[in-house]
Amino acid sequence: MVLHGGFALFYLESHVQSVHMWRWPFTRYISLAMVNATILWIVVKIRLNLAWTTVAEELLNFAILAVLMYGYFKIQDKDRRIKDRLFQSANWDALTNVQNYAAYDRAIGYEFYHSVGQHRNLSMIMFDIDHFKHVNDTYGHLAGDEVLKGVAKTASTTLKQIDPKIILYRTGGEEFNVLLPNYTMEQTQPIAQQIFDAVAQNEVEYNGQTLRVTLSIGVSGLTVQDRNPLDFYKRVDANLYHSKKNGRMQITTA
């Protein structure tokens, strides 16, 4: 029982010491491990009346095992960090910190077929920034980046206040999509309006300039005529195009 408890403590200690960024991590780790091992084997020696040479051999074996375990956990932690970075870059937009087109493409496929199969509601909001090219041409691309970040942050904050499960995706240069599973059009339209109003009221500061932008928005819900996700996307996109073609700074629903 004592041995089992000691090895469990050793395993936990190996993991904690190897993944935390403390000063001198290996020295801390091996010192603590050997102190605990020494105490453990002294208890075992007393209970089993072992020779000191046996205890010394076991402590040497333990030290070798401790070094190997430290290396094992360091490799595991490095592998986990690499996987986390790959997942982040594959699914998140580096500039705006919202999910990207690849994540959207997977989500729309899942939500579309799940909604059709379960006879659930599904709505989508698509919007882009009015006169974004003018911002880039007038103030520079760094200003455009600040506008993108500001719009994404404002829209994300607005959505989280409404429903934390709703996800914002950046699907193009200045284009964003929002998927709303289980939302009817009647429920979705006020959400689109809240995004529209929040962005219009927001100010982006850049290089001493105060920039204000507006959105053109298209909104639609899943219909029985939609045979695949692209059919659904095209209708929402057509509504966005209608908003842009008819003066921008408006919401089109259908």
C-alpha cells in the first residue's frame, strides 16, 4: 500500500514538475522526487528490515526512472502544445481571434444536415463592412486591420450577451457569418439588428483618427427547398448582396 501510494505521488509529481514553467524545473523535480523516494524507502526498510545496500540500489533505480519519466512528460507536454497550436491555426483567424472559414465550413455542414434530419430550425446571419476598401485606401491596411478587429470584437461581445453558444466566423476579407441552430427567423432578426446597431455605435481609434463603420447584413432561415448547405448559403449571400446593392447600411431578410 505504501509503495502504491508512493508511486502514485511520484507519477503526479513528475507530471506537475515537467509541465510547469518554474525556475530550474529539472532540479526542483529531481530534488523533490528523491526526497520523497528516500522517505518512502526508509519506511520500507524499517518495515521489511532491508539492508542499506538494497535501499541504495533501489534509490539509484528510482533516480534513473525519475529522469526517464521527466523526459516522457516533457515530450508529452510538447506534443500537446504543438497540437493546440495546430488546432488554433486551423480553426481560428489570427487577426480577429474569431473562428475562420475552415471552422465555418465544418459547422455549416454539420448544422445543416442535423437540422434537416431532426426537423430543427436553423438561421444564418451574414454581414460585411461597408466601404472597407475605402478605409484601406484612405488610412492604410493597418487601419483596416484595426477596423476588422473592432468589428469582430463588438459582434462577438454582442452575441455572447445574447447566447454564449452562438459562434461568429470570419469567412472572407471583411465578411463574417453567424450560425444560429434552433433559431427561427423571428428570433434571428432582432439579433441581426443588435449586431448592426452595436457596430454602428462603435468607434475605432487609429493613429489619431476616429473611424466609424457600418454593416450590410443578409439574414435567412433554412427552408425545405434547401438541398444542401450551398443552397442555404446562396440565399443568405443574395440577401447580403441586396443590402449592398441598395445603398448598404441595411439588413435584408427573406
